[in-house]
Amino acid sequence: EGDWEYDDDSSKLFATDNLLRMFRNELLEGTKYITADIARFGKDRTIIGVWNGLSLIQVKELKRVALDETAQVLRELSAEHNVLLKNVICDEDGLGGGIVDFMKCTGFRNGSKPVHPEYQNLKAECYYKLASYVEENKITILYNGVKDTIVRELEMIKRHKADSDGKLQVTPKEVIKFREGISPDYADMLMMRMYYELYTNYGKYVVG
């Protein structure tokens, strides 16, 4: 199902075999969520994912749309899938902060304090959590239209050099964009789902 490159790069967080296994027709249903990586200053795509439990069931890509249009799409998806606003999370850095303020949904700040102190920031902790869930076969993706993109982007997420305190990091988005020529927007959309696995007071995944 594609010409996948297999390598032994020990810095990769995600193994190719584990990523490909996510794309299967198995619904791990539970609480519904929406995760959105919002375009920054009109340069990147806005990627929105709809989740049923730990299964990604729908993806929308928006290009160069105004904030009010993005908010409208999020409202429509929330209504269609009966997702509570507290279970809608948007990247709050850059223009995403306007969406969070406008919708009163949950904001995700990449550089904010992690739940566990061994990580540099919340983004790093969520990526390591996602890697663990993918390895343990806890994530499924029922929307195959962006399979190649998701696999490619997650393979670009790597362990980054430890900071001066020895905390775990992942490759910064700006470094990936410079090195690979694309922004890992789909990967970040998936990563934000782990926020609700770390902050269980926002709703816990339960098998239906």
C-alpha cells in the first residue's frame, strides 16, 4: 500500500509498521472530541479532526480561510457530532488564540507546563503519549484519505536533543518545516488528542 521507507533511525518516535496499523476499520468509540491545528498568520493549513473515543473518524483541511469561517466549521462539526465545547481543542498559539476566545473552547499551548516534569513542555509530553498509544495499538484512523500524509508527518517527529535540564523534547515545528519543506499540521492535530488522556478531568476514554 505504498513505497514506504524503512530505516533504523533511533531518534524516530513512531515506527512505520505501527503507523500503518492505525488505518483499520475498528471503531474504538467513547467520548467525542474535535482537535484543530489552526493556521498561523495565513501561512499554514488548518487541520481539523473529529474523534469518537480513540478513533479518528473525519478530517477537514482548510486553506487560507478567515477566523470566523474556521469557527463556523468547528461549530457545524460540533453540532453534527454532538461534541461539547470543552471537548473541542485548538492550538492557541498564533491565530488559534482568536478561535479559542471566540468559541470558548479548550486552548492548547505547545510550550505550556507538562503534566509530568521529565518533559520540556506539553507538546513534547503529548507526542510521547501519542507514540505510546500508537505502539500499544490504541489508536485507529477510519478516514483513509490522508493516510500518506499522516504517516509521513508522524515519521518526521523525532526525539530532539535534551535541553540543559535533560528534559525530553521533540523536533520543533520550525525545524521540520525548514528541513522537510512542510509543516506537520496533521501530526499536531493527532497529538492534541492526547491532551484529554493527560487531563482526565476533561473526559476520559471509555470503551462503548
